[in-house]
Amino acid sequence: MQDLETLKSVELFSGLEADELQKIAALLEERNYAPDEIIVKQGSPRDKLYIITEGLVEVSVEKPSGDGQHSVVKLGKGQTVGEMSLVDQGSRSATVRAISDPTKVLAVNQQVFSELCNQDARIGYIVMKNIAADLSFRLRQRHLSDWRE
Amino acid sequence: MPTYKVSIVIPGSNNPGAIINMDERPLPGQQIRLEKEDFLIVEVQELLPPRNDFHFLHVTCRPAQAAG
């Protein structure tokens, strides 16, 4: 089971009590990725939600021309991958690739996590509110980085 | 213990920037490493009001070798 202090430093779980974090910790599994290893591929079906605990990943999308990938952002410790499809049930919106050595994540099956959120309304409400806040933060980050080129 | 969720942008760079959690508040003049590159922090702004133990910051950087 995961260290609760680690989970407390993840915004997705901000506001949850220790007993609620323990329910989530029981669902998580640790995974390690080598540099350049693909964690999720754009267009693939949703399956897991990932929480980065160490290292960096690169989020990229296919260029409209079909000619390669466009790097969107890099995500580090405490960030989540796969939360969009947890909300909208869609396929993967981007490819996520490990770029550091090591890259460590916690993975949770999305269906199992959704069931916990449905069974425990307080967990579900707080997690969904945190997902909305995270998407808002990323949108603001995107707006501020648009003028970099 | 506070956690600083930090949005990092590097104007004029092809680097797309990053979002990372930090244990300490970043400060202008400090260097930050992303992957294999070092960047100099030029400006730190509060992006959103703090919530629970989280602070939300926006950091503007430039490549450290161009810092002069």
C-alpha cells in the first residue's frame, strides 16, 4: 500500500481524509518506465489513471498534417495522466512518454477508481472537483505558454 | 507541509514548458532543471489562490546558458 504522505502531495486527492486516502492507496500499483517508453498512446482506449511520483513525462499530440508529434507540455511529480478520459469516457487525447530515468508512476484502473467514486460520494465529489481544478490550471498554463514561439 | 504546483514557461524557446510539484517555493534567480536542461527563474507569479496545502504558481524562465 502507498505511503499516505505521497498521496497527500497529489492535488487530485487534496481535501480527502486519511481513511479515504487509504481506500485509494489500496487500488494503486507502482510502475517504472525507461526513457522514451510510451505510457499511453493517443487514440488508444482508456484503461488507467497515472500519477507521476518521480521524473518527467512528455505529453504530445499528432500534428494535423500527420507528420510527427507536437510536444504540448512536460509533467512532473504530483501530476496526473488520464484524468480527462475518467471524466469524458473518451479515448486518449495525447501520447505520454517517459523522458527521465527513472520515471515512476502510480497506476489505478479507471473503472475500479470510478466505482469507488460512485460508491463513496464524498471521495467522488472531491476527486472530480480536483480534476476540474487541474484541467483549469493546465488551460491557464497553456494560455501563458502560447506566446513562447 | 505546503506543496507548490508550478507552471513553468520558457518564452522564445521550443521547450513546451512543464507543470511540476515542488516542496519549496521557487524564487527568481534560482536555477531549475527540466530533463537535461538548466533554466534560470526570471519571474514568479501566483496563478491561483492557495487551496488546502497547495499553492499555485506560474514561473517564467530562460535558458541558464543565456542568462549572462
